[in-house]
Amino acid sequence: MAQAGAARFASVWFQEGGPAVEARHNLTSDQHQQTVNDLFGRGFRPLWVSGYGNEPRFASIWVQQDGPAVEARHNLTSDQHQQTVNDLFGRGFRPICVSGYGNEPRFASIWVQQDGPAVEARHNLTSDQHQQTVNDLFGRGFRPICVSGYGNEPRFASIWVQQDGPAVEARHNLTSDQHQQTVNDLFGRGFRPICVSGYGNEPRFASIWVQQDGPAVEARHNLTSDQHQQTVNDLFGRGFRPICVSGY
């Protein structure tokens, strides 16, 4: 993964109203924990988290609204993450976001305690294993809601729900140019991005798209930290809200 000083950012934004929203990036682990404590205390709920770099930094999106119980985790080893999966599934929680990061992978995740359709979560899959998972779960009526690539010999984590819905497309291991071509192609075919993940020192991209109408959408990638902050300022000012952010 890119070091924090050279970090790049990808993000997805919808132009729609809603409750107060907060976006953070370039936080150390301690700063991220302080943000978790502060924003939970102010009635915010995490929607998205992205860890990145070998000296990890964190980006996150929060919304100020009531809802079911929510749990957030970060800096878990693979074994600790699996224990969290087992524990929180057992307590009636469902994952809504997962992020892997670092060459000795750590994991961050967000969980909500609510009923819903069947859900599947995967992590530490090679590219081939991830493609097999895509084929298998699409074939069983699941839809991806979150994907995270991580590491220079990439691994993948993902979350899937078993439910009907509009057409969905999933991509991974795209170069920056291929990702831009995908953006152009899928926007042109009426698809909207709901998740993007950048990963690796020679960045590759994974993304999830749904074919449906909705508010105006903006997608960005390969932004420096300063460019990402400018984008945050600009798009918030134009009435957009972030739904996904990825540091890499």
C-alpha cells in the first residue's frame, strides 16, 4: 500500500438531502479512535471506513441519525477480524462496510444490529478466489454492497446480501485507465457506483455499480490528499453527500 504521505483517494458522492454528515481522512489510529468516540457521542453513526498505508491512516463517513445498534472496529488482525465476524453475526449484527489495509493486513469494519436478507462476508481472498466468490454468490442470488482490495499482492474482502434488485456490475484489478474506461462505460449505460476501492503501490481499482435512476452522482479517483480535501469542500458546497471513500 502507498504510504500515508503519498496517499491517493477515491470517493463516490450523491447529490441529495439528508441528516448532517461528517467526513474525515488522514487520521492516525489514535485520531480515528478519538473521532469514533467524539462522533458516536454526538449522535453520529459510521457509514464507511477505509484504512490505508502500512503506517495506517483512516478515512471515514458519518451521518447524524438514529438507528439500530452499531459497532465499529479497526486495526484487527485477520484472526481478530474473523473472531469479530463470528461474534457479531452471532449477536444479530450485519456488516455494512469492511476495509483491509497494509501488507501485514489489518481490518476495519462497521456492523449494524438488524434483521435483513442473508448476508455473506469474505476476506483474505486472492484475486482468483475473489472472482470465484463473485461467480458463486451472483449465481446464488447475492449482490455485493462493499469490496475492499488491499496489499501489493492483492487480497480482497467483500460483503454480499441475498436480495433482488436492479442489475449490478462488479469489477476488480483494473488499472487507473481501465477504471476510468469503466466509469465512462457504466455511467453511459445508466449504472451508478456505490463502492470504489483503490489498492497497491501501482494502484488497481475494484468497484460496484447498480443500474438505477437516482440523484446526480460524482465519482473521483487518484486524488492527492489536498485534491481530496478540495473535492470535499466543493461537493459539500454543491449539496453532495459522500457515500464511499477509499484511501490507498
